[in-house]
Amino acid sequence: MPIEILMPALSPTMEEGTLAKWLVKEGDVVSSGDIVAEIETDKATMEFEAVDDGVIGKLLVAEGTEGVKVNTPIAMLLEDGESADDLGTPSAPKEAPASSNIGPAEASEATTPAKGYGRGEAPQTKTASGDRIFASPLARRIANDKGLDLSQITGSGPRGRIVKADVESASSQSATAPTKDEVPASAPAPKPVDASAVARMYEGRAYTEVPLDGMRKTIAARLTEAKQTIPHFYLRRSVTLDPLMAFRAQLNAQLEKRGVKLSVNDFIIKACALALQQVPAANAVWAGDRILQLEPSDVAVAVAIEGGLFTPVLKDAHQKSLSALSAEMKDLATSARDRKLAPHEYQGGSFAISNLGMFGIENFDAVINPPHGAILAVGAGMKKPVVGGDGTLTVATMMSMTLSVDHRVIDGALGAELLQAIVDNLENPMAMLA
């Protein structure tokens, strides 16, 4: 029977998307791996691959259509020997798994644009009776590695599709994921804003109505969730930047021939990455009913783009040189501004940095990006009078920093220890090269 091609979930927060462009038309023959469409998510415009071989029987959603719900049929694929007469009525959208029950591994699997995810149900093999088994590529690979029989596993995905969690739960070597009942209930949702009531308040006043795109909707939802559910507290310190500025000038003079120019932000990234190693208990994220303490320092850095922001993640930042971090950060920032970041480039991390110092902001409080345990808000370096230990008055370049901390993950003393480590690293920059 004809195969439904469903709107995929290409990012962790995607509930709907825009079918930006069809790259095929009805009657076209496609093979597995062929690019058939461009999907605009809340994060980027991504290419969408065919999973199976066949003929495009019918395009159900016109290109340019906005607000297409995840798992809504968008096209019908005819298999060998089928014709347009075999096309039936497309089914209703399948219900996507609730985000509160999806852990980091499942989110990564669901959002990575890989061959086999196209319809949300990729045929992998058959049962003894000849019935097709639907499983994700990742689930199939794990089952093969563990020697598990997919026909003996019950899938929890749309239309019974077997996903990674199903395979892992079937293995005695894997921990069982928390059930829905074990996940703490979220706070009651606030009453939504009445758009019409707000508009009536400004009748007779000139204004321009700006519709929300997918990114703006996601930012609004995630920041509302963060401020409603994360118990923030704030720690503030000032850093003396003069030693770092002098050291940076020396390094840049030596690296100039290689076309490398280090920024203050590169030093901040390295300082935070090392601090997470020096205070490993603070290198942690909130996972609903547990805390996950990470071993590597995966540091996210906020990048402003038109209409919003991204937080690409520098993985294993503690192991990389300043010049390597600088080059990688430039590449990620360019991809972010072009909206070309792949999901693995902005997912994960335990800690984030938001630097508004380049805009002249002295200090501010940043909002934690869940599930991170903390975020560092960095202000501008400014010349200020400073009283030394011997009582003498001098002028120094001071930079204000505020650490926003999730109290569920990091307590006050631990947060203070982490911020002290960051300050020590920045005020002793040569030690970061050891």
C-alpha cells in the first residue's frame, strides 16, 4: 500500500514547521537518500531525505505552507507496482511524544536528519509472518550490536515505530528510562495572553504587527519555561583584565602570521571550560528526576542573529587550544547566522556563556538554557579606580560577570567555587596554556 511521508521533527523543540520547498513533483521516481524537500524548523532550513524507493504519488502539502504539525502526512509514496488508484485518504497527524518524557539521547535521535527518519517509520525487516517492522536507524544499529531481535520488541513511537529507548529497555545491560509517572509534574501553565484584548488597548495608536516565526515562538516558550520552572540564583564577581589583555596582545603578535587573532571571548570560553574540570560537581545538568554530571567540558556560547539567537556548543573545550577554540567559534557563529547549524552543533552542553560586553553592557543577568546548570553573563571591560591591598589607588580594567545558577543542580557554595575558578583562570591567563 502507498507509504505516507510525514512531517519530521528536525529539532528538539519543533512542534510544527514550514514546508519551504518541494524538490520533487508528482510522478517523480525517488530513491532512498534523495533530497525531496526543504523544511524550515524553529532553528534552521534543513534538507529532507527520502527513506524508501518509489514514485511520488501525491503532494499533500503545498510548498510555502506554514504551521505544518509534526507527523502530519505531507506526501504519498507509491511502491513498485502501485498506481494513483491505490492512493487513499491520508491519516490524521500522529501524536508526537511529549517533550517532558524525551531525554537527551532520544531528542538527539529524533532530531538528527538521517536516512530512515523520513516518514517517522522506516521499514527495516519483516516478522516471520511477513509483516513489516518499523524501527529508526539508530534503534536498528543498537539492536544489531546487542544481538536483539526487533520482532520481539514493542515500539513506543508513532504507529509502533521502535526507537532507541525501546531497544535499550529491552537490554538487561541498560537502565530503564523513567516512566511518565516518575517525571515531576510541571508547574500549572499560565493563562495565555489574549491577543485581541492587547490589541484593543492600542486602538487608535499607530503600530506594526510583527508575526512570530518559529524561532521567536521557541525562544518565547523556552524562556518562559526557564523562568517558571528553574529556581535561579545569581552570583556576581569582577575580574581584573589587564594581565589578560597584555598576554593576549603578546599571543596575537606571534599568531598574526598564521592569520589567528584571539578575542577576549576565546579566553573566557577556555577559562570556563577549565573551571568545569577544576570544579567537576558543577559540570552538571538537570534531568528531571536526577542530575547528570558530565566528564567533558561542553560549553555553549550565545550567538545573536537577526530575529533571535543560537547557542552552538564547543565540545571538549577544555582539551582545545585557544587558537582552535577561536577558529571553531568563528565557524559556528557563521553557520548560526546563516541558519545552517546542524542539530548536533547546538544540542547538549552543561554550561553557557552570554557576552554582551561587546555592546557596551556593563552587567546583566542571563536566563539559564535548560537543562544547563548555569550560564555566565559577561559585561564590558571598563577602566575603573581600584584600591590595592596596600591602600594605594590605581586604575584597572575591570569586567563584571554574573553567574546564573540552577539551585536544583548547584548550591550556593558550589556556584561560588565555580565562579572563583573562572576568575582565577582569567586573572592568570598564562596558566591556561599549561
